Amino acid sequence: MQRLQYKAVRILLLTSLLPLLAVAIITIIFLQSIAIDNAKRSLGHYLDMTQTIVADVYDNLRYIVRDENRRISTLLENNQQDLLVTELKKISEKNRLDFFIVTDIGGKVIISINNPQAQGEDLTNNFLVQKALKGETSVSTEILSEQELKDLGLIQRAKIPGITPTRGLVIQAVLPVINREEKIVGTVRAGYLLNNNNMILVDEIKKQTGLISSVFLDDYRVCTNTPSSKRGEYAVGSKLSLTKAKLALRRGQKYIGRAQVLEQWYIAGYMPLHNNNKNIIGAFGIGVSEEDIFVLRNKLMRIFIIAVLLSIILALVIGFLNGGGIVKSIEKLRQGIVAVNKGDFEQRVELHSKDEIEELADFFNQMTVQLKTARQQIEEYTKDLENKVIQRTAQLEAVHKVLLENEKMAAMGKMSLVLSHELKNIFAGIQTSAYYLRGKIIKDYPELAKSFKDLEYEVNYANEILDNVSRFTRPRKFVLSDVDINLMIEEILSALSFKRMLKDNNIEIIEDLDLDLPKIKADGIQIKEVVLNIVSNAVQAMPNGGRLTIVTKKDAESLRLELIDTGVGISKEVLANLFTPFFTTKSKGLGLGLCISKEIIETHKGRIEVETELNKGSKFIIYLPLKNFT
């Protein structure tokens, strides 16, 4: 019985450990959720701070350039360009400017601190220089081409892995140079290259917020203090891979959420970066690593691990100390069971443990008494079993009848195809004869025009019935393609015949379509047939007009299409037979439309559900799996 004692110890371990583990997991998840929520709220505040820091950089650059304006115009008027170059170099070094350019009134470069070879270059094609020559001041972040970077002498410093050809992200101020007579005599252009340059923005952001940050040109990090996988390096050149963040930034919105940079996870916030023309050219990003966020959680995990180990030791001690008495009581029970198994129904087990095992022994003693009468009950059960066999036989016969009926239906299907072909030939003859007679008689007997029209209508209606029967009995072939459900609905709604039907029946259409709906593999023609069938039924259910709402949405694994009318609704009796072949409540029609629709949807591995309420309307819900065919 040592095995039982070990089992008791294991049970004791489970009963003591599982609640502790459950509490640990719930607590850790709760703390993790709180930590993430707090981090997201903080990131929203720090994004606002980042905007302020960027604005301060803009203002500081504007003041630096503006303060030198008069000095530049004076030295130019006095032809003291060498002195001006010397002073501008000092200003650039003092303020860590990467370029400082002065042009004349014609837009030609007079001085280029970082690239003297650019002297004489014409900058009138630069739209910011054009604005400055008109007296406008611009401070903005812009993307420079590879040639522009070469002209500024910054091509080597601007190179970023993954960006080919090389482009540069700069913060620049472009101002007019105004002399003492308040006349524009040229322009001045100065600024910072952000590529591989952490000093201007990202280090300042980290200094004020304590968070790592990045500046993006399109999707590429051009400057960042986010650590790389290599020690001592940063993740310059890595891409923003978070799709949700990209979508938000392209819409000009901020985004806060979970993001992965290389192999490290962060809670990050992003906001769009605009150029002078208000176009989005990149983004600012800040973040905090999940390791820093979950410091408290990790401490609790260590505490819970220690608690679990202590619980295991305590459970082992208690189990081995107290398990012996339980094992002895169970051994007595086992001996009693062995005796009863040998046919000794007089066997009794006497225990006085004052616990559930004593109750089990009492139950065992009662069971031995009941076993004496069990044989009689077995005989009675045998008779009942015979009756049940007779009942099951009758049920099998009923199933056999159903199979026979299905075979008859299959035979009727074959017969319907033959009859459809023959009757269509007859109806074609009738139509031809009617057309011929109408041409011969209508001029002399115009009163017969309605009769010929009715005859043609009834023949067409008979052909339509034959088509429906043939479609119901004929195996369906599916032609799969990529189907855009929203586009299909728009095509249905824009059809002239459909618009006329809605107008004639005073039906209002309301669309609630999910614009992010993916395409699915399906037979678009047959899906369109299902929608038209249900819409037609909905229109007929609103004889006095009403509202038809069409909704599309995406669930976890399904594309969902809802068609909601405000009609008379469907009774319980009709709802029970709604998809039964040849069942209809209309004066005309075979009742095959919804049956065929259900077959089409189920062949696509989907389903149709119906919700209805009398005098309030019905809702048909079509579920189509997002991945139904491969």
C-alpha cells in the first residue's frame, strides 16, 4: 500500500500547490496589466513632451539664424567674406550645426561652411530658398536627396544601412537676409543632419523623459538610442515593423502599443513627422522596455517560486506523517472487496476512523446486502433489454424508409432533368407560335394583345420553374476566385433593375460595411445569387415599404454578412421549414430559393442563421470562413 501513500502525498501537493499557483498567475497577470496600462498613460504624456522638445529645437534654430542676420548682411555689404566665414564656423561649432549656407539675392551660394566647393551653386530650385527670397521664414524637417547631401558635404555622415540611395533627414531654418534698409539681399540656410546624430533630439528626449527614442525617415530609424543586438551599438537602420503603428502614422495619428525592436520587446509610442508642406515624411518614437516595466512582476515571481518550494516540502512532511492511518483503513476495505469478489456476501468491514473512509466502509457493508438482490434485477433488466432491441429494430426500419425516400428523390431528380429538357422544347415551340400569331393577328384584333402578353409571361414563368428544379437536382460546379464581398454588394446595389425594385417597393438601403474586409476564395456568382435571393425575400416581406440594412464584418475566423429587414417577420411554423425543398408560403414559386442558398453556403463550408420576430423583421446572417478553400 506504499503506492497509495505516495498518491495521497501527490494529491496533497496538488491541492496545496494549485490554488497557490492560480493566485500567483492571476496576481502576475493583474500586475502586468496594471504595469502596461500605466506605461501607456505615461507614454501619452511623454509624447506630448517630445513634441515640446522638437518645438524647442525648431525655435532655438530659428533664433540662432535670426540673430546672425544683421551681422551677415553687414559683412556682405563690406565685402568681408573671410571674416564672415570665420564667424559662421564659430557659430556652427558652438551650436553643433551641420551646415550653414548663405546665398545672394539671385539664390547663388556665397558661403557654404561645410562644403566650400558648393560656392556659386544655384539654389533657386529649392522651394524653401524661393520662399525666403520672398521674405518668408521656414523652420521644418525635410528629406534631402543624395545629391543635396553631396552638395552639403554630408553624404558620408548620412549613410544608413538599408536606405539606398542615401537620403538624409534634416532640421533646417531658411530665412531671408535683410539689410539696414529692410531689403532682402540674400538667404541664409542652416540646420542639423539627424542621420546618425543622437545629440540634437534623441539624447535630449531621453534626458528629459528617461525613455529611449528614435527618429524615422519613412520606416527606417536614422537616429536612435535604442540598443542593438551588438553591445555598444544602436539600432540605426532597423525598420518600424508594427503594421498598426504604420497605419496610424499614415493617417496622421499617434499610436501607443507593444512593439518589437530587433529581439527586444517595448511598450512604445509613435507620432508622425511632417515637412514644410505638411506631408508625413517619418515619425518620432519613444519607448520603455518590458523588462523595466515588469520589474515588480519578476520580483513577485521569485517570491512565489520560493513559496511553492516551501509548500512542496510542507506537503511531503504532512503527507508521510498522516498518510499511514489512511492507508491502513483503505487496506481493510481492499480485503473486504477481495472477499466479496470471491462470493462472500456476509463480509463486513468495521472501521472507526470518524472520517469519509468510515462512511465508505458503511457504504460497502450496505452494498454487500444489496448485491444479493442484484441477480433478480439483472433478470428484469434482461427482459427490458429485449424490449429495447425490438424498439431499435423499429427505428432501423424507419431509417430504411428514409433511405428509400432519398433514393426516390434522386430518381425524381434524374426524371426532372429529362422532363425539363422535353418541356422546354415544347415551351419554345409555344413561344415561337405565340410570337408568330401575335404578328399575324394583333393588328386585326388588338384586344388580344394582353392575352398574348399573359401567355408569354406564363411560358417564361414555367421555364423559370424548370430552371429552378434543374438547378436543385443538378450537381453544382464551383469556380473559385478572390471575392471582395463589399465590392459585390456595391455592384448589386448599383444595378438599375435592383434600384428600380427598391424604388417600386419604397425600400430604404442602409450600408454598414467593414472597409478592412479581406477577400475570400469563393464562387462569386453563386454567393451573389444567395444575396439576391435573400434580398428579394426581404423586399417581399415589406409590402408597405421599409428598411433593409446590409452589414459586413470580420470575426476571428469568419467573414460575416448580415441582411436585416423591417418586414412582417417569420412565424415559428414557417421558420422550422424555411430551408426545406418545395416549401413556400407564396402563391407562386417552388420554395427552392432558400434551400439552394443554404446548399451554396454550406458547400463553401459556411452557414446561414436566421433571427426573426413577428411584425418587427428578420435578420439573415451568413458566415463564410476566411480560409475555406486552399
